Amino acid sequence: MKTAIRISLVASVALAVGSCGSMQSPPGGTSFFVTSVGSGKGADLGGLAGADRHCQSLAQAAGSGNRTWRAYLSTTGSSGYPGVDARDRIGRGPWQNAKGVTVASNVDLLHGANNLTKETALNEKGEMVNGRTDKPNMHDILTGSTRDGRAIAGSDDSTCSNWTSGGFGAAMLGHHDRQGLRDDDASKSWNSSHLSRPTKEGAPGCSQAALQGTGGNGLFYCFAVN
């Protein structure tokens, strides 16, 4: 009888420990991050394919390379080539950061009431990315997107020639820390806050210098599609 009770107690403790472990490490692993580094060539990411490879490479180095990764970037259409919406590239969710915190459970909530903040928009290593109050500020994130995650209509460049220009042009940027110069929706937008612009010294708007000049570093969001 005592032996049976002892076995039962051991099993109960093991079950409790297992349950706690599950709460601390949700199943699924990392499925969202901000890149710790950009291409080093401003907004020239080698197009969508190059940006996706960058996401995959960083994820691989961090131990999450067993998933298919996509960059959260839109592209604008041209004659015979339709544009691409960032929201259509990233799977269905849910997405968790490297600490196991869910930033959004599906695409609609990602573009609505999400849990994306400076504290949750971590890089692939689980590190916090510099925000507006840090030095250097790196809160400008490349997206080329509207607030609902779609390509921006019109003839003006908003994707640095679909992520192939590290010189002239402009890119729509979001603020991963949800902070800006004003207390308005644009400043608080994670994916559509303002366009990049040339520096006072004349560096063009898609260059590394220009991205750093407005508070960025050529970083972008990566999501696992499976």
C-alpha cells in the first residue's frame, strides 16, 4: 500500500513539473522576430527572395531554421507584374517571439489589436531592439506597407524599387516600439509610420546612412509561415 502511494506521489510531481515546463516554453518555438542586422546595403535586400534568405539564415543561426521564414515586406506592381502584400506572405499564425510570447494569433489581429511592442518585438536571439529612447535609435523597420499590410498604391516609390535599391528612392517604415515624434496613430504604427528620406548631407533615401538618419538600421520583420 505504501509503495503504491509513493509511486502515485512521484507520478503527480512529475506531471506537475511537466505542466510548469509547458507553460514556460509554449510548443511551436520562435515564429516571429525583428532581424538583428540588416543587409548592410540600406534597403537593397536583394528583392523579396534576398530578404527571405536573410530571415532564414538568421533563424538558422538562432536554432529556428527548421521552419520556412518570410520577410514582412510588400512590393509595388508594374506592367505585367502585380504587387505583393506583406500580409499574404507570412502564413496564418499564431506567432511567438523567442521568449514564447504570442504577438498575434492570426493575420487580422496582427493588423488590429496585436501584442507587438518594444518588449515583445525581439530579434531572433531573444534580444530587445533599440527604440526611440535608446542610442542609437533603430526603431524604423522596413515594410513598404499600409497599416493593413498591403502594398501602397500610386506611382511614388515606397519600397526602394522593390527592395533592390540602396540609393535613390524611399521606403515605408514602421516603429517597432510604437513611439514617434507625435502622439498620433502614424507614430504608433508598427508597420506604416513614415517614409525614409535623404539626409541633410545628401545621402539618398534608400541608403544605409539615410535609414540610420531617421532612426533605423535597415532592419525588418520575419515571420514563420509554418
